[in-house]
Amino acid sequence: MNHHCGRRRRRGQSLAEMAVVIPVLFFVLMGGFDATVMLADRVTGGFAVRQAARLAAELGGSQTNPNATTSQIDMQIVRNALAVARGLTSATVSEIDIYAPSQADGTYRAGDPVDQYFVNGGAVSPGTQTFPIQNRNQTPPNETSIGVRLVWTYAPPAGIFPQNMRIVEYAVMKASPLLL
């Protein structure tokens, strides 16, 4: 009889341990899934801003585009960033900024010249516009650095990470030099 009682106790202990381990294991697996999706989206967002910054550097300013408006040049850059950002699986793009960084690290600071574009669904609407193409210098050695910033919100598919995490990606490149 003692032999059966010990087996019953061990079986009860196994069930209790499993009741603790299964939820922890579930949260670890789902958290890993959320983290993996977020990392994939960050890589895609990074591709989007680098591609858009390359295009901004190629397009340059009014020296290479004398008949273009700032809006025409900026919309090419914004459409390019959005085309790559379509690959974001669990994110919503809310803003794309084209700016001239004042800091050596290239980050956007309040007060930097910027052309903001807000994205809502498929619609793009302009915000603050303080970085006209006439200010995008392409004459060496003073080429303007042009940054592209993508602001997006991550919505974790498994719901383990906090909802609506705001993430910012940016890339900065010098305007293509105009060789005289």
C-alpha cells in the first residue's frame, strides 16, 4: 500500500510541475515569436530608409533638378520608402521625414530642417515643410547630408510584447556631388 501511495504522490507532483511549466513555456515561445517578427520588421524598416536615403542622395537638390519642386522630389523618396516598407508584416507606418541632420550621429533633432509626411492608410499628407530642395547643396566639399526617417508602430501578432510600440528607423547620406 505504501508503494501505491508514493507513486500517486509522484504523479501529483508531475502534474503540478507541468501546470507551472506549460504556461511559462507558452509565454517564452510566443515571446520568441513576437521578438522574431519585430526583428524581421526592423530589418525591413532599415532597408526602407537606406533605400530612400540613397534615392534622396541621388536626386539631390535644385542643382540637378532645376525645374522640380520640393514636393515632387520628396514624393519620389516617400513612395520609394513606402514600397519597401510594404514588407513590414506587423507594423503600420505613420510618418516619413526627409531632413538635414544637425548632429554628427545623423539623428533627427527638433529644429532640424525637415519635410514631414504623414501616412494614414494609403494616403500621404504633408506636415512641416522646412527643407526645400534649394537648401540641398551638391557642391563639393559642402554637400548636404540628407536623412530619411521612418516612424512606425509595431503590433505584436502573439500579443506578448506591449501593444503599439513606436519604433524609429533612419539613414543619412550625403547628396551626390555635382562635378563642375
